[in-house]
Amino acid sequence: MPAIGLQVVPDFILPGGISVAGQQAVLRGLTGTQQPRFWTAPPRHRDKDPACPACRNDDYSCGCGDYQSAELLDWAANFGYDLDEWQEWWLAEATGTNPDGKWAAFENYLVVSRQNGKNQCLEVRELGGLFVFGEKMIIHTAHEFKAAAEHFRRVRDVVTGYDELRKRVKSVTPPTATRRSSCGLRPPWSSGPAARWSGSRSPRGCGSWPGPGAPAGRSRQTALCMTRP
Ligand SMILES: [Zn+2]
């Protein structure tokens, strides 16, 4: 007898907490398109290329271009991140790699209206930089420091909420009344904060996120996230 393919469609939660049964949400188009109409990314081996030595790693079913992103997304699921399909898609594109292990994309841009979940993408990317990729420096800036500090608190809460992460952090530098332009997290391998959140004390422009610094063998990569629609 042929196998019957089953697909679980999760329920969809509307703003305000109204739940719509999964299939109904799909039929009514509530989940929307999960990829932007316009996007571009450098080529990489998404699927295994028989001619590529890096793709021959049997530990992964994907090509060498998605080793890092697959690891990041698997890891993030252990720490409360139930990402939407588009968020996983963007993170996979942002952390795609060339066969030599360097980032495929030097810069990553994500343009999303407010309150749509772009900060979760950055949280996962920053936490991944600290705990999966072992990056030496990650800088998160925003148009106002209070926006950066709010983001810092969300990342800190994830770190302190899981023993596995908390034990790997040497110190946390929270914002204080006298320290109103930066805060950070310091992992044991760093002599100073490896992840910093900073911003202006006055509202100005859009948010940007230059970083992270290159771990061994990787090229430097930067990302910019627009915070205004
Ligand atoms: Zn490859």
C-alpha cells in the first residue's frame, strides 16, 4: 500500500489572540506569502553538489551552502524560537556559506514593517553568533538606545532563561542610569563583551546592525535592518 502523506498545518493566532484552525487560515490566505517578491542572494550549494568536496559531509542532507544555517535553525528551536517560514528563510539566506566556509553574503538586508517579527530574526542571529558560531564581536545599534536596550533585554532573557546558555556567559552588562549608550554580554572566550547593544540617546534615522566580526576562517559579514515601514 502506498504511504499516505500527512501534513500538519498549525493553528494561526491573529493579533488579539484569536485562534484560527490551521487549514482555515491557509484557505483564507491569512498566512500570506512567505517569501518577498523581490530578493537576491549570492549563489551557493543549497543541495549537495557531487563535484564539491565540502558537500560530501554525510552529517547533513543539505549542500555545503546550508550547513551553518541548518545548524543555527535546529539550535534556535531548543530555546523557544518557533519561527515563521519567512524568518527561517531569511536566516538561511543570511547564514549561507561558500564551499570554503566563508559567508556567501557579505551584507544582509531585511526590510519589514514594524511588529512583523524582524527582531526575532536578529535575536536568533545574535544568539547564534555567540553560541553557535563563536563570533568575537557582534554590534547591534538602533536609532535610539532604548530600542537597542529593549532588544538586549530580550536576548538577555533568553540567555538567563536556559541553564545551558547562562552557564556559558561570564558577565552581563545591563544598561544603567549612568550607562545609557551601551550594554553587552561577555562569553568566557572573550576579554570584553562579545555582543554589544548601543544607540543614540536622541531619536535619529533608522536602526542598523553592523557586525558580526569574523570568526576564524570566515569573512566579515554585516547586516542592516530597517526599523521603519
Ligand atoms: Zn558544496
